[in-house]
Amino acid sequence: MRPLTDRSVSHGRYASFAEFYPYYLSEHSNRTCRRLHFVGTTLVLIVVAAALVARTPWLLLLAPVAGYGFAWVGHFVFEKNRPATFSNPFYSLAADFVLFRDILTGRIPF
């Protein structure tokens, strides 16, 4: 997957999520990184569901560890870049779930 924008070095502010998402995708061009994001997001959803079903709120503390743990390994080891979480935390979190959906539906290769 090639970068979708020339803003791959930008860590600035974005006017909208639609403007941010191509940058986010350019920072996730490595397939292993995307796979680790997918696994991490899947685990987040499982942990949240388990916490709700078991009525055990403390389990929610594991959700960020699962999600960010896998994602950050993907960035630091495979993508060799800094996660967008540090510069755009809210858009980055939303983009994680959009990427998850796009992989799940086949729009982006797993």
C-alpha cells in the first residue's frame, strides 16, 4: 500500500477527519502494522464486551493496553514511525476503528 498523501511527515492539525484519514493511512502502509492494529482493535472490542457481560468495570482498564500495545509494536518495529496517537489522539482513535472496518469489509488488504 502506497502513501495516499504527501502529508506523511506532517503532524499538524487537521480541519476534519476526512482530511486526517489519508494521512493516517499513509502512516499504516506496512501490512504487518495494519494486522497488528486489527488484532489490537479486535481485543479491545472483546475486552469491552466481556466487561459489560460480566459486569466487571475494572476489565476496561485492559482495553487500552490491548489496543495500543499491538498498535505500537506495529509502528515501532514494522512501520518504523511514531504513532499518530501522540499528535492527533482523537482522530487517531476514530481512525483505528475506521481502519478496522475497512479491513473487515475488504476495502483495505489484511
